[in-house]
Amino acid sequence: MRIAVSADHAGYILKQELAAKLATQGHEILDLGTHSAAPVDYPDSAEAVALALRDEQVDRGIIVCGSGAGVSIAASKFPGVRAAACADEVTAELSRRHNDLNILCLSGDLLSSRVTERLVEIWMDTEFEGGRHQRRVEKIRQLEQH
């Protein structure tokens, strides 16, 4: 799978760890920065991944900021993007199974590397159920037209 990764300075180290792990699992990684711990603005990180997803350069994206909330807000402004901050296993699974989440947003400050690795594993392994959930995802797409 092709996965874009990005982070602000608060998520830089975690992004590096997750990208390396995903690459060892055979995924193609598009690293969109940041490439250091120097301060950067999280909306820029979110925009980079959202555009890569929109332009079909990748299948999914992962963005890390301090809380995961800021990048999820910014990324969700782009049509076709379904981004959310996930901090537990149930949300990581249901966001894929029910919402077809295509950008996972994580906290670089609040979660351990071990926890985030598990969240990414669950999120990557979970398929979208479709069915009644497809109707709801279509309604989300319609909201993007307003």
C-alpha cells in the first residue's frame, strides 16, 4: 500500500518511527516532512498529505501533531478526505470499518510509540465494511458539496 506520512515538529520523531516500521512491512512510504524537530505549522503537514491523497499519489495517510486534533481538522477541509484523531484501539478499528477513514491522525505528545504502533497496525489491517456504512460515507461526500 502507498502511504503518505507527515508531521509537525511535535510529531517528527513518531512519524520517523512509524514510517520505518511501515516500510519494513513492505509499504511504499511518501514522507512529506517535516524532516527535523524545528518548529513548523501543523496545517502545512495536513495539507501535504491531503493533497497527495486527493491526487491519488497514495492510498492512505498518517499525520502526527501534538494532539492529533489539529491535523485532523485541517486535513478534513479537503474533499474526499476522511481524517480523524484516534487514541484507542476501538476508534482506530471503527474509523476504518464504519467510516472508511483514509487519514489517521495521531498524537506525538500524548501516546507512546508502542500504543501508536498498535493503532496503526489495527487501522492498516481493518477493511471498510461498506453496506449501510457506504450510504453514510456517501452522505459525507454530499456534505462536501455545500
